[in-house]
Amino acid sequence: WEVMYGKAKAYYEEFGNLEIPKDYYTEDGYSLGTWIATQRAVYRGTYSKKSYTLTQVQIDKLNAIGMRWERAADISWERYFEAARQYFEKHGDLLPAITFIDENGIDIGRWIRAQRTARKNGISQYGLTEERIARLDKIGMVWDVPDYLWEEGYAAAVKYHKEHGDLIVPSSYVDDSGFRLGAWINGQREARKTNRGTLTEDKIARLDALGMVWVDLIEKQWNDMFQVLCDHNDEYHTLNVPIKVKAKNGQSLYSWVNRQRELYKQGKLSEERIEKLQSIGFEFELP
């Protein structure tokens, strides 16, 4: 025992702790990692050989060189947790990149992901207890990143709607907090169109309540002008549009109609738009 204690003391004097991996061997071949793990197991009463005990003198000697009696896995978890807590204090969130490693060489990003995986899959060997979950919650742990990011985008959308009265957001729009709301809105349209991602019916309904326009803005503008043409036809029974007729947005219906004919001649008008215009009797080539 005294020989191994001497090895442990030398390790402590060199590294400042006894957080020794179980497979660690000293340069002269002593399995110091296993020995330290054994002392912890004996102290906690979990060692298989019940006849092996530690005297109070031995416990005191190990305490004097920084012995921690928890399992190595528990010590490691606490070390990572402290690094995560410091990250939260510095950055205001617990969303490090998966490759993030702090100045002490602790790969926080991968550890955070491991905690999420452990909770999701119920992997007990990670030691993620309810008490540890609560501690992580207190420092801003995000267990479902996609859902969290969606809520962040939705909050920005609500703010935009309050300020502008609609959700017609230019693609390049970035709000005053730096959030790329225009890109986020386009992402929601694409998610619904392709039926991919996490855009649930509940989320669609929440966006609808803000006046979400699911077609892109160019498509919306074309449809709006087409509706103005339809309204003009219903009221005057003609598709001959005077120069003075304008839409609510101030755009000239006369110019728009002529533009559709030009695009048709150039072969740049989609089949869908051609069919919609033909359905109300629109003539692309005038006599």
C-alpha cells in the first residue's frame, strides 16, 4: 500500500490532482490508475473483496494529496459541467459548436451532445440523473436544438409582425438583433413545400395566425396583379386595361399586362401562368 501511495503522491505533486485514468501506468510499470479506482471502491464499500479495508490513517493520507472519493466517471462529469457553466456565463447560452474545445482542452461541444443523446435514448451509462438534468437546465441547457431554434425564429417573426402588420419579409432582411429573419421565413416555406424537417401542423397554424405567406414574394406579387386583372374583368367585362388602372400597391396594371405579353413572346412565361391567364380569356397576341 505504501509503495502505491508513494506513486500516487508523486503523481499529485506533478499534476496537482489524482484524476487518473483507470488504464494509467507509471513509467516504472505500476498500474496506478487501477489502484486509485480500487481505493475509491473500498472507501465506498463497493469493492468485491470485503476483507480489504482502509484505515483512517490511510484515508487521511490520501485526502492530504487531493483524493476525491467519487467514481472517476462522476469526477469527469463534474469537470465537464463546470466547463459548461463557465461557457454559459461567457456566451449567454449553452449552444457550443460540436467541435468547440475550451482553453483548458475540454471538448464541451461533444460533451453537450452526449448529454442530449443520453437523455433522448435513456443511456444509463452516461450517468445522466434527474438531479444532473436539473443542474443543466439551470445553466440554459437546450435539449432539442431544432425546436429551440424554431422558437427563436418565431419570436423574431412575432416582433416583425407587431412592427409591420404582416409577415411579408424580404429575403435579405436581418433584424436589429442580427437574426436573419428573411432567410428563416424562406426556410419555413421550403420546409412546408418539401414536407421535410420539423414543421408541424401546430407550427404552421401559429405562422398562419401572423399572416404567413407560403408562396415566395415574387409569386405573391404576380398573383396579386392577376387578381387585380380578374377584378377589372368582373367589373368592366373586358381585359382591355386603360393606362390609369393601378393596383393597391401602386403598380400599373396596364404595364403588367403588357409585360405578360412580352414574356410570352420571349418564351419566359411559365405554363402555369399562361393557363391562369387563358382561363379568363386573356389574349397574348392582339390583332
